[in-house]
Amino acid sequence: MSDSSGKLKLGALVALVVGSMIGGGIFSLPQNMAASAGVGAVLIGWAITAVGMLTLAFVFQTLANRKPDLDGGVYAYAKAGFGDYMGFSSAWGYWISAWLGNVGYFVLLFSTLGYFFPIFGEGNTPAAIIGASVLLWAVHFLVLRGIKEAAFINLVTTVAKVVPLLLFALICLFAFKLDIFTADIWAVGTPELGSVMNQVRNMMLVTVWVFIGIEGASIFSSRAEKRSDVGKATVIGFVTVLLFLVLVNVLSLGIMTQPELAKLQNPSMAAVLEHVVGHWGAVLISVGLIISLLGALLSWVLLCAEIMFAAAKDHTMPEFLRRENANQVPANALWLTNAMVQIFLVITLFSNSTYLSLIYLATSMILVPYLWSAAYAVLLAVRSETYEQALAERQKDLVIGGIALLYAIWLLYAGGVKYLLLSALLYAPGVILFAKAKREVGQPVFTNVEKLIFAAVVIGALVAAFGLYDGFLTL
């Protein structure tokens, strides 16, 4: 899947996109969605998500083609358009989102193993944390052996996890009952879900979570054999995953009612299939999920290290993160990433952080990098930069970028104030690395505008810290 020079071909790039998007989210989708929305709101929410995420996929495709000199995707676009601190914040936010997601994956993985071995419980028992830690460092040393080898293993696990998803879709297609699906379309029977608008809002962070990874190919743009493959891989990966997600979610709502789905333990897909075919269905999905999570963990460990490395290469992150080992793997970035995962795994022992609260926090951290990428695409079209001879194309890209930008702003609103404040708390400490990187090249830390932005982040962080202390904010 990669040539002798270690460059990644189209198949490997598509597998990176699909592999990082299909992690644990899809296997918990029936319960996650039913917990926040009824059938009607789910369909409206998917329509908004499909349009919003498709425009984001096109944004990443356009930027990969129009700015082939920018390596590192989401981070490089924010920096080129809005200055060093925004670039740094995008890389930092993306990195935190990626390793927080990995902590969530470990919790879900051992919660799934808890189905077979009760000692692992909900994935946050002492036995589960020890097991997760052993696995974390096994993946770490595998990645240290080389990105090309890890990308190949990711391709194999991507194929392996798609098989149970296809089986689930086929079986549920035949078991689907329209009367269950249409019984309470607007969730009138469950008033605690609130209005349809509220339901759509509440499901938004879950839909974004299952699509995180859409930018996977653009992060690895410098390692792609052909630059044009980056955009192709993004769109192919997006369409494939969207189809799977909608099928899994919608078909489940015709197998069990929304209140029944909302009460399921995750991975809820296993319980849905068990409802149709008996115990072997749950075993099939659980095994599929374990393979899927192992592959996704690998994808995300690669993405975490790569984003820090790319940012360090052009002096937005400190120099020590630029060091590669003999296999051309950014070793220091990898050590820092997995040390953070380890610390947070231990924290899940003492906090009641569930899989869902971890993924909400991870999702809110990635909204800022997505926002800046969309804004940069709009900026290029407005300035006519790279569009000298292509007026029609410029107008098309302006519309697509505009929709993606509106979608990114809507996501910040849907996520709510709580996650915005918690994000600020995680964004603020990053300034230590930013200041170190600036000092290394003898530049002032902030411009005047950046000082104002950083002040706003610090105020948000202080409010969040007080909120956690006082109890009006919880993790």
C-alpha cells in the first residue's frame, strides 16, 4: 500500500480516513442517538450533518489541491490564514482531541471485553486500566517501528471491521419493522428529550464525533505519493462512512423503540443484533468492535504524533518535537502523546468519566481546527488567491466554504457553553509550548491581536476551573 520510498498510496490514505472515522463511535451509535433524539430529529440531524460534513470534506479536498505546499492539514491552514497562535491552537486542540478520543476508545474497548470478562466492568475498573496501559505501550512500540508498517496494519484492520458492519446492515434490513420506526416519530412519548430543535442540537456532538478523522488524509499530505490523492481519499472515505453510519442508526430505530435503545449498554449495536438473531449476534459485533478499536487506536496514535511533528517542523511547536528515530517516526511527539493518554487513563479510575463524556470533550476540542479550516477556504476564495483564471470555480468554492463555516459555527452553538469553557481550560496551558517555540526562533510570543485572543482563552479557562471547583461544571 506504500511504495519503496515509504510514500502512502491512495488505498492507504482512504484506509487512514475510514480507519480513523470508524472507531468505536459507530458501534455505540444506536444508544448514543436514542439517548438524545427521536426518529424525526435523528433524520433531520443526519441531513444537516451530511451537508455540513460533505462541505468540510470538499474544503479539505480543495485546500489539498490549491495549497499543495501546506503540510499537516488543519494546523497549516489555520496558521497560513490567521497567524501563528491560531495555527498553534489548531494543532494543540487537534492533538488533545485525538489523544482524549484514544482514552475514550480504551474505556470502550475494555467495556466491550467486560461483556466476556466481568472483571473489566464498564471499562474503568483497576483491571481495565492495567489492561489498557499494557495495550497502549504495545501500540506505542509498534508505531516506533515505522509509519509505513503501521499504515499497512491499519489497512488490514479497516477491512476486518467493515465486514461485521455489512452483516449488521443486511440482517437488520430484513428484520426492519416500519411500525416500530414510525411509532413515535417526534418522541412525544419522551418529553424529557425536549423540542425537536433541542433533540437535533443534542445529537450534534455525537454526529461530529463519528466523523472525526475526515481530515486524516490531509494530516499525512507530506507522506502521500500523489498530492491529488489526498482530496480523493477524503471524499471517498467520507461517503463510505456516511452510508454505514446512517444505515446503522436508522435500521436500529426499526428494530427497537427509541426508549429501549436509549437504555442499552454500549456497544449498543451488539444488543440490537442480539435482539434479532440471539447471542451470536452480540459476539460478532463485540469481536468486530475490538478489531475496529485496535485499528482506530493505531490510526489516532499516528495522527497525534504527525500533527505535533508537522507543527514542530515549521517552529510553531518546540524543537524537541521534531526529532525522528531511525525509522522516521516522530518519537518525542509519540512519547508525549502516550504519556498524556496514560495520565488520563489513571484519572478515569477516580473520576466518573464515561465513554460519552470523554467523546463530548474530545469533539469540542476539534471544533476550533475545523472552524479555521473552513474560514481559510472562504478567505482564499474572497481574496481570489489561487483562483486567477477560474471565476466559476471560485464562486463554487466560496459557497461550499461558506456552508462549511456556518456548519462549524452551528456546532460550537450545539456543543453549548459547558464544553466551550472546558475546551478553554485545555487550550490555555498550551501557551507554554507556544512561548518556548517562539523563543527558540527569537520572535515575540504574541502579536497585539493574539494577546486579546489569549486573554479571552484565559478568562474562559478561569471560569471553567472555578466551575469544576464549585460544582456548576462537571466532566
